[in-house]
Amino acid sequence: MSTMKKLLIVYQSLTGGAAQMAHAAAAGAADVAGVAARLVQAPAAGPQMLLESDGYLFVCPENLAAVAGLMKDFFDRCYYPVLERLNGRPYATLICAGSDGSNAARQIERIATGWRLKQIAPPLIVCTHAQTPEQILKPKQIGAVDLARCREVGATLAAGLELDIY
């Protein structure tokens, strides 16, 4: 009898876009019977949660062309305590961006490379086209097509964990 796999979804969201994406991914993962998905906001996530999990989904907005501050804080707090202890585990990234998102995705990829994680899909970047201060601070509403893409990433990552293909 196999043990249930654990997927940790760590997210940060100020205006709701990244939170919607994380919840959609968690819903996709929930469709996989052999995987328990844990959805945790970045300030509450820590090294022990990473160590107890078999795979990861990192979800955040890109702020000022970088990973959102509280998500970066999560990585800063956890990086050294788990270094050399997560090798080979799978991960994926979802980014909510106003225009680009690629730099935040690159930052997470560099951190994951240091942890020796295995990227299972290219980063999924959802662009909200928020460019003015008012648009940037306004609560976001992620469209159904993009939420379905996020759900698919969560389901794919969970299915791979369940099948031991990562």
C-alpha cells in the first residue's frame, strides 16, 4: 500500500490574483485521489512544511519586476534550513503579472535550482495588464481560461506525484 503524496502550494497575493490562481491549482490537485494538497500563504510557510512535502507549487505576483516581498521572505527563511534536503523533488511556478512576469519566474527558478528541484513545466505567467497605480492596486479578477490553466498545472503536478513519475 502506497502512502499519500503531499503537494505544498505556497502563495502570496496582495490584490487577489495570485490567490485565485493558487486556489485553482489546489482544486486541480484535489481531483487526484492519492495526493493531499496543502495551500499555505507564504508568511505561514516554513522549512518543515517543505521537508514534509513531495512536490511544490510556488504562486505569487511579480512586484517591481521581482518576486513579491513576502514570497521572497519565505524563500529567504527556508533556503538554508532545507538546502541539500529537497534534491530531485518536482515543482512548478505560477506568476500573476501586470505586464511581464518573467523576472519573477527566473528568480524562483534560480532558487529552485539551488535546492536541486526538478521543474515539471515552464512557469505559467498570467498577465493582468495592470499598468497604472490604480490598476495595480485594484483587486484582480483572473479569467476562467487562465484559472483553468492554473487548475491544470495543479492537477498535472499532483498526478505526477501520485504516479511517481517525477
